Amino acid sequence: MKCISLVVGRKRSSIVLVAPLFLCACADSGDTTSAKDVPLPSVVVEAVTAKSVAGQVDYVGRTIASQRVDIRARVNGTLLERPFDEGAEVEKGAVLFEIDPAEFDTELLSTKAKLAKADASLDKNERSLARYEVLVKREAASVAQYDIAKSLADQSRADVSAAQAEVDRAELDLSYATITSPIEGRSGIANADVGNLIGPDSGVLVTVLDLDPMDVLFSVGERTYLNFMEEAKEGTAEKFTPQIRLANDKLYEFPGEVDVVDNKVDPATGTINIRLKFSNPDRILVPGQYVSVILTNATPEQRVVIPQAAIQENQVGPFVLVVNGEGRVEGRPIQTGARLDSGVVVLDGLTEGETIVVEGIQKVRPGAEVQTAFRTPAEDPQVIVPQPGPADAPDGVPEADTQTELEVDQQAEP
């Protein structure tokens, strides 16, 4: 019985020793098969290309009307009519407000009556002066009497001038009862209604703005201004075409032109104001908008441009994922420049012809091997899969077929 127990013990010991080895072999074999079965991550790539790009400088600007008129009343009276539509276009000379003219008509009649009286008095005194001139020559009247007649005639002339001035003032007040627009433009919201008593103390009745063209005001630093003036003096200054980007991130369709450069530097900010003019036929621009002023170099240069979607950020700065000749991904720090629609200019870090990942960035990390699909202009990717090396591919067999056979063999393994 003891011998039997020893044999059994040895058999159990052998089983215990062999089992771990068998399990390890099975585990190793299973891991190898699993690694071969895992497909490579697929990404969409694009070849780095150079495009004709004009250099740009951005500033913050604000739109202002090319002309602005605050309409005010110059005489007191009751507002009878407001014949314009608020917010509508008005012509130059269009009637905006009508003040009751009755009081001014009465005043005009009164002043004209005073003028007529002064004219009559002047006529009488001038005839009297003429008679005394004759009498003095005949020695029928004294010089003193002549001087009195001359003084009365001079006084009558002054009374006529004063009466005429009053008539002119009354006519002017009457004309002020009709308030017209001095410019062509768009009216705002009126601050007076029909029936209100208005006058010089009523403030602005309405504002009329000339919206075409539209002005854009922005400022540049004193150093930038001085550098540009020095380059202009030497004939090396670059020519720029002003453009603006609106709040909806769209580029305004009409280019602008420099209207005026201010004659002083703001001591508080150290900047100088520059005013641009933009055509505004559709009235898209309105005063008070904040816009991005883009000064585009008139002479384009060849620059590397990549899609915005290909750029990532980390603590160091922007970078892209580049696929090298071995089909592996590597991170590449870059220096970015101006934005062009959905693309970004790369100032440093990439060269033309390199391949960058534009889609599927979240699937890969630097050092990973990937299968790539090149994006074509027609958005029809051409798939390129990294192929096995010469040691894996039998002679006379296409690499794509070898890849398929290897996959079939791997799936057939136990």
C-alpha cells in the first residue's frame, strides 16, 4: 500500500509540474495570434502643399458713418407733421419735421409793416434834405437847418436797415419751421411726436447717417507707424489691401482704401488712428460694429498651408502628426501664422511633400503604425496599407496578396 501511494504521489507531482508549462505555452500561442489579428488604426492623411499666400496683419476696428447729422429744432413751436419713415432712406433736402408756421407768419407781417413805415419816413426826410440843400445855396435857409435835415435822413436810413434785418430774421425763423435733411442717408428713430412742443432745448430730434460709403477706424502703434513711414521714404514699404472680417467670421466682400491718417498720436495709448473707406451698397455695415481689420500684402508669397483640423495644442504649443516613410506617426511642433478660411499658414516645422494626419487623430499616438487614406480633391480616399517587408513576402507574389494570405493563415491557426 505504501508503494502505491508513492507512485500516485509521483504522478500527481508530474501533473502539477507539467500543467503550468502547458498553460504558459497555450497563453503564449494565444497572445501571438491576437496581436496578428488586431488591424492597424486607419487615418486620413493629406500631403503638405505650398500655396500662394499674401501676408496679413490684423487689427481691431470699429465702423462709423461717413457722415452723421443730428437734426435739431432751431425755433420753438408745435410739431405739426413728421412726414418721413423712421429707419428709411431719405434724400438730401427731404422734409423731416414741420413746425406750426402761424406765429412766424404773423411776425413776418409785423416786421414788413415796420419796414414799410421806415421806408416812408426815409422818403420824407430825404425830400426834406434835398429842399434844404437848394435853400442853403440860395441862402434862404441856415446851415443849421440843413444839418438837422441831413441827420433825420441818416436816421431814417438806419431805421430802414434795422427794419429790413427784422424782416430777414422773421423770414429765417419761418424757414426754420420746416426742418429738412442736409444729407442723403438713413434716418434713425425719432425723438419727437406730432403735437409736441419742440425747440432748441428739445435735443436731437432724429439722426441721419450716410452709410455708403462706410468708414472703419482703427489704430496702430507708434513704432509700427514710424517703421512704415521710414520704409515708405526708402521706397521699400509693402502695399496693402484693406479688408475686414465681420462678427459672423465672414470676410466682407468689398475691399477698402485708406482715407486718412490722423495728424497726432494719442498720448494715453501711444497709437495713431487710421480711417478706411468701404463701399456699402447693401447697407450690411452699420455704425458701431467691431470688425477685424485685415491688411493684406498685395504681393503674395508661397507658404505652407494645412487644414485647421490637423493642428493640435499641448503645453509647448501647436503640433501636428506626421506619417513617416515607415508608416509610423510622429509628433511635429509647428509655428503657425495667418488663418486662411479653413486653413492655417505654417511658418516653421513642415516642408512641402510631407504627410500629415487630418482625420482620425484621436485614434493614434506618436510611434504608432497606421494605415492611411490620402484625401483627394474629390474627397475620394485612396487607401494605402503598410505592406510586409521582403522577408515576409514570397518571390513572385504581389504584396497585397501576401497580406491576405497571412491574414487567412493567422485566422486558421489554433
